Amino acid sequence: MNLRVPGPTPLPRPVLEAVGEQMINHRGPEFEDLIAEITANLKEIFVTKHDVVTLTCSGTGGLEAAVSNTLSPGQRVVVISIGVFGDRVAEMARAYGADVATVSFEPGHAADPDRVRQALAEEAAAEVVFVTHNETSTGVTNDLEVLAGVIKGEFDRMLVVDGISSIGSIPCPVDEWGIDVAISGSQKGWMAPPGLAMVSISPRGWAAIEKARMPRFYLDLFKAQRAFEKGQTPWTPAMSTLYGLRQGLRLILERGIDNVHADHARYGDLTRRLVKDAGLELFADESHASNTVTSVRVPEGVVWKELSAMARETHNVVLAGGQGELSGKLFRVGHLGWVLDGELKQAVDAVVQCLNGQHVSAPNNAGTA
Amino acid sequence: MNLRVPGPTPLPRPVLEAVGEQMINHRGPEFEDLIAEITANLKEIFVTKHDVVTLTCSGTGGLEAAVSNTLSPGQRVVVISIGVFGDRVAEMARAYGADVATVSFEPGHAADPDRVRQALAEEAAAEVVFVTHNETSTGVTNDLEVLAGVIKGEFDRMLVVDGISSIGSIPCPVDEWGIDVAISGSQKGWMAPPGLAMVSISPRGWAAIEKARMPRFYLDLFKAQRAFEKGQTPWTPAMSTLYGLRQGLRLILERGIDNVHADHARYGDLTRRLVKDAGLELFADESHASNTVTSVRVPEGVVWKELSAMARETHNVVLAGGQGELSGKLFRVGHLGWVLDGELKQAVDAVVQCLNGQHVSAPNNAGTA
């Protein structure tokens, strides 16, 4: 199967073998070694000297940890959203009782630093700002260095970054850009199975966490950090997934993080070129197109569910559809983690062959660009 | 390694092979089949006709889901605690702002139904009652059928059961006993890796969830159930762990759930006999001793950390120590999931040989029984 969704990603053989290893005691010395290696390697790739904890939950759980650990009920917070995952942060912050100001941008476009500047000038009470680095739903990468310059440099707000589908694949030097809390997810560029969220916390982040009063227990970052300092986790961790993450991290560092970033830039370039050469239309503003996932408009009159099923059944290619309001309007090609250039070509070729095969019905009410 | 902690448990070869399988799309038809099979088999083993969802989190996350989904801030709730895990439920309910009445029993003892009856008579405002079925920290199994008779039969309260280290190993017919929310964890008797919590919800449970106002998002049971009905999960799930759980469930049902229960009764009997024959003292009241984990007093003058390290280093036997206030006072032998009788004998023999080997220091300030 050519699995081309933006996570879970196909895992290379050494990772699958690691994932299938026998259980160990999560309160014993082998586990201390496991967690120490993972944490040290994550710090290297997050490019942070501060703390990194790994939680047993999906990326959404990691985002929730950032929300519930850094905010208090009623607290004003700015969420910069360029798609489904930014909106999700706003939704969960509201679920916990935060007073959320969402600064939204049109799907397919990155956040405009001027509008962010303007919003922060109007939001003097919002100490904490959430930003998505790479919006998986639209395949757009924000210019985080510039946004961080505004949020931190100009306004000195605390910066929380959803780096779920960026860190490990797209450069995101956490300390250099002044990110106080950064979240990633094991099923993205890390070549590991889903089920772990990795969260870095700066000293300013810890200071906010100390003040924050939203309820949390399972996702309590203090509890996680205290346990990590003893080579443990507060609760029984997802052992097999940790084995996979350890091996994925080894593969990334063997390749070299700069090479891994260059690889992802090449996957992005190649995919966008293949899509355009095939006469298909990119959904995302190309100046901010993501190097981990490419979004493509579903051609007018084509029913995505049928095209998707045909690509899967006749070409063994599995693509991701649009989410929320973008359902039926775009599809997404994941290219993060362990990717072979030929897989990207085969995926786009499969779409073209399905479209040319006259097998995809085009009723009048189909989603259009 | 003879891993004898009460989870994670050693996994049989077919489960490890399943865990190491390649990723699939969590929004595709193969995943629908995976989640449908797991859910159907869980319902069979929980013995429930109602809903069961599987969450990507440890057992503690499952308990938190039960707390945050069924209660509102300020709501009075009764938590019956016979050890660390009962206390943990009380602690997390307080963290979420519940008004908790803990009914505690001496470590090593089961909950006395008369005291529970008396407590509920005094707690007319507490609509919801939490009970641990099997307390992993002390190796005690509550007589849940009798307790459920009091809580549901006599007082008609909503019943939430921590069945993390019981369901799948010790009989716990959820519907027959009137359990409204039951929680288990994949790393216990299920022969799967840690990282999944399985939660059953009765119609009365759903009615309570509808009224409950504690904040939740990642662990929202409505969101989970709505996704499950479409053959999905709300967030990217722990795929490898789900593969393991599917295979573990197949092995349990191949063996037959009654046989699996009988196996665990035999493991419990055998372990207790081995411990007593070795001249060691059981910690738990034997009339309520658990069939998934046996607690043993650390002999007077013996330093548990040294005994534990020696058993690991010289006999390859990994045991669990005591938790919280019981640290240094007891150790625990896990016997749940995939267990060979010879492993239990080897584990107890290793302890005896270490104790007889004169290598374990016995300073004056050591923990005593």
C-alpha cells in the first residue's frame, strides 16, 4: 500500500521491528535509558536546551495539555488559526473556559504578520498566543520565524506552537525563535506510530503553568516533568510506540537533521511539480505550501469519495480527503517521515489515471473548486 | 526476562507480530474493520450490550475520562478507595473541582459493604459512586457484585468501576452487575501493550454525561462514541497498540473467556501457595486476594530496592515494588495476561534465593512489616 495520508505514515522496517519488541518494566533501569535517549534526541531536533516531555496521547492531547496547563478559566487568549487544527485549539480552549480571540485566515493561506500585529495591539490582555506552524488540513506552513518576531519580539507574549506536522521535518528551532511551548506528534515526520505527543516547555512556559488554573491531571505537564526527571512517566506509557519513536529518532539523527529538512523540501517541491504537471491545481498559496503535506483541489465535477476509493482499490494508493468544510473540495498527499520519491510519483499518477479512466462520476451537485 | 509486574505484561509472539505491522489510514475501510472487531470483542468480554469506546491514553486517562465526563464542578461524589488507585480517582476528581467524599479502607483489605451502605445513607446528594474492582497497588479484589448490589440495588446510584486490572482476567459482567461506566487498560490482562483505555457506557451513563459540565475535549466520550459509530476515532489513534489489542482479544476468545478466568484463578492460587510455602507473608487479606497480582510483605530488615535489583540482575526476574506509603513495605508479583505457571515458580524461587544469598543488606532502618 502506498499510504500517502499526512500521518500515520509508513514506517521503515527497523522501526516496525522496534515497535514489535517485548515489554519491559516502566519503573526499571531499561526504561530510564529509553526515556533518556528519546528526550535527549528530541531536544536536539527541537533545538531546545529546555524541557521536553512525551505524553501518551495523540497530537490533539498534546494541544490540550498546552491549553489546560498554561491557561486559567476566563483568561483571554489569542489563537491564530489558518485551518481545522487552529480552529481545534480555539474550540478546546473554549471547552476549558478560556476567553478566546481567534484570528482567522482564509483556508489555503498563511497568517499575515501585519494582521497578527494589529490583533495583538488590540489584545493587550492576552498573555498567551497559540499558532499553528504547519496546518495539516490545508497544507500551509506559516512563516513562524516572522510571526514569532511579532508575537515575542514586538509584543513579548508567551508563544505556544502547534508543531505537530512540522517539527522533525521542517526547521523549527524552538529556543532561537523563542517558542515557550511546542507540541509535536509521533505519527508525523518522526517515523513512529501514532499515540505520543512531545511537548517542549521553556522557563517562561513553566512560570505560566505554575499560575494556570485550568483542571488537568492525566495531561499535567508538571507531573510529567517530575516523573521524567526520575527516568519515568507519571502513568504507564505507550511502550511499543516509545520503542518506535526511539528508533525513528535514531534514523533521523543518522541521516542528519539538516538532510532530513532538505529531504522534506525536496518531497514538497517534487509533489507540487507532479501535481501541476498533471494539470491539477494546488489548493494552498504556493508561497507558503507545506513540505510535509500537499493539498490539491478536487477537479470540478469529480466526487472525491469515488476518486479516493478508486485510487485505493485499483492503484493501492491511499490519499487523505479534506476535513470539515473542505471535505470534497480538496485532497491531500502526505510526504513526511519515510518517503521514497517514486511513491510520490506513483500517487499522483494514480490520481491522473483514475481521473482519465472515466470511472469517476461527475454529478451536477459535486463539490467544485 | 521474567517480567512479573502487574502491567505492562509480557506479550505472546502473535501479539508482538501484530504490533509490528505496517500503518494504515485511520480514516479508511481497514480501520473500520479493525475498530469494529475490537469493539465487538470488548463488548463480549465486558459482557455488555451497551457502548464501548477505546481511547488513546493509559488507564489513568480512562479514569479521568470517567471523572470529567460524568461530573460537574462542585458536584458531590463518593469514591470508595482501598488503595493508591482509588485515591488517584479521588485526587483527579478534586483536581476537576468535584466535592469528593472518599470512603477509605485499610491497605490490604477490601471495601466493607456495610460501611459503604452507611456512607451512602449519609451521602444522599452523591449521585455517582466510583469503585475500584481490583486494586493493583495492594493486590485486593473487591466483592464488586455485593458492592454493586448496595450501590445500585439499595441506593440506585450511578456506578463507575475501575476495572483496569480486572476486566478480561477476573469476571466482571458489566450489564448484569449494573455498572454504568467501566474502565479497563490494554496493558493488563488483555495481552496488549500499554496506551489504550477501554470504557463502557450504559444509557444511564450517557444521561449523566449529557448533564455533566466538567471541561473535556481529548477524552470526550461523546466525541469518541460519535466517531466509533462511523468506524473511526475522533483523533489519530495508537495504531500499533490497537493491532496488539485486536490480536490479544482474538487469543482470549480462542481460549474462551471462562477458561481465561479459570487460568487467572489458578495463577492467583499458585502464586499465593508458592509465597506461603516459601515462608513469606501475603500482604492482602487472603479472602479478597487478587487473581491478577499478589502482594507480599518485604521481610523485616530487608531493603526492597536491593532485593529487587538482585532478583533482576542475578535471576532476570522483574518484580514491582510498593507504591506511595507502601514503598519498601511490600512487593508485587503480576500474573495477568499471558502467564506460564513456571514463570511464577521461578519468580518466587528467585526472591527466596536472593533472601538466602546473604547479599541483601538488612540495616536497622529498613522498612518492616
